[in-house]
Amino acid sequence: GDEVVSPVDGTIEKIAPAYSNPKYEGLQAITITGDDGLEYKFLYVTPKDGEGQPIVQEKDRVRAGDPIGSAQNRGAYEPSGKMKDHIHIEIRDKSGKVVDPTPHFKRWRNEGAR
């Protein structure tokens, strides 16, 4: 899949299955604790490059723009096979409350692709 980069400076906190449901075995999630104190969770991202080589592991430091993995083939897990590859990004504050990602996406877009 396409390369996925970190949008923030931070630390890889967790690499784990995206879901506990065996139907989705193999789908992964990468969680980064940003230096800004927010938690960024990327679902459907494997911590490997296109050749299957590891890019990151838990406790690695990353900077904005660093590769963290590759988007996974999400469509392979749906009966129709028609779902397009994509990732989900969840942002949470220190208390675990979901944060509106809109201002973050706008800032990242304005900063340009890295």
C-alpha cells in the first residue's frame, strides 16, 4: 500500500491489531503519542514498507514526515471486495476524549505534503 507518514513529532506507543474480531485478523493500528500531548491512532496501517521490511517499532521516536508504515488493503476484508484502500485517524486528548481532527487536517494541508 501507499506510504503513510507521521503528521507530528512524537513516539510510537503501540502497534497492535486494529480489531479483536478474527474476521479482521491482520489489520493493524499504530498509535503515536505526539509531543503536543495528543494521541494519534492510525488504523489499517502496517508498520512495514512495501517490501515487508519493518519501518518502526514501539518506543521509536518519529518526526513529522517520517514514514511509519504502509496502508493496508482494507478491501480484502469485505465480502464485496469493493472497499477502496484507506486509513482511519483518531485523535484523542490526555483524558481519552476524541478531538475534532478538522483543525489538524487543515494545518497539515496548509503545511504541504511532506
